[in-house]
Amino acid sequence: MSVAFSRKQGFEIYQRVNDDDFTALLTQYKNNQIPVRKLASGSAARSVAIIASEKRKYILKEDRERDKRLEKKIANFIFGPFQSRLIKLMDRAVNEGCHVFQELYFVAEKNRFRTTQDVYAFYEYIEGTPLTEVDNPEQFIPQIIECILELHRHGLASNDIHFGNFILTPDGTLRIIDISCKASVKVCQANDLLTLRRKFGVEIESSSGVYKIIRAKEALRRKIRTLKHKK
């Protein structure tokens, strides 16, 4: 596969090989010409919906949320817009044989100074049940760990590990959704390992210098907090 690039009506468009016309589907969505099932998004500036072509369902994410924090603006300038970068990383991972994540097929971004002003993204719709809705989700921790390590092996990271971001499919496979490895992937991978340790008590050895630095910073913060409490 490869990611095709084009421009249309002020948007930069990235699309992986697929037999659906996402541009037409997006136009139908904007003109209220197709059924839409809205999902919770957690922000008034962001919307998430299930829509369907004649062939299959998709998750459509629309985002106008602009983070005004200086550190986020600097990260955007250094690393560039997130969704267009993610579709390329995912395409490479799929070509390498990684299929543990929710795939991204189409991105239409409107950017200014390497910061996204408006974006539409078509993601794979995964049939299944979130682990938050299954009995004893802790039984899937070994599979969660393997999914995360598989992501890391192919240059990706979750950066938001919790049971709600894992879907158990009808065939018993676990898939990761809502990958949010913005900015440095190395930092996001380090965050994943720290989250596995904090949430699940799993210690995974890593030779990453970034991981070691973040671990050292955490240890320093704990020492400072301990000294403050003693006073």
C-alpha cells in the first residue's frame, strides 16, 4: 500500500488504497445525505460518528480543537500535523504485517503554520466489545501487553492505555483503538511502558534512553514529594 496525496478546497488530503470514495462520502456527510450515528467525543470542538458506505461502516472523526498551550504549539511545529503523520506511520506498519490497531484510511486536513485548523479522518470500524463491557477485563492484560509491544515493534504507540481503548472482536482477537501518539513516538512509547507498570504492575525492560530519562524524572519527583511530606 501507499498513501496518495492531493489538495482540494483548501484541504490537504491523504488516502490509503481503498475501494471507497471517501471524498464523496465526506461530501454526503457534510450535506446530511447519509445516516449518521453520533458517538461521545468528550469535546464540543470534536465529533465522532459511525457512518456507512454501500460496502462497509467507518468511524469518522472531525476535529476543530486547537490546543493553545505553548508546549503543544512547539510540538506541532516540530513534528507537524498529527493525523497526516499517523496515516503514513500506520500504512508502513500494515505493510510490515502489523494489524493490532484500528486502521486509518483517509485524512483531510486544513493546516496553518504546521498546526491543524480542521481535520476529517476516516477510521476502520471494528466489530466487537470494549473491554470495559466484558466480565473480568484483567484476564486480557497479557494480550494488552502483547498488543502494545507489537505497536512498538512497528514504530507506533498507544499513549492512552485503558480498557476502553481495546476491542474484543468476535473471533477473540484484541484490537487497539484511538491511538494518540502525537509529538515524539519515542516519548509516547516510554509513556506506554510507564502506564503498563503503573496500571498493571508489569515491568518491561527497555534500552530506550528516553524511557530511562522519564523514569529518572519520575523517581526524582517521588523523592521531592517524600521530602515535602516529611517537612
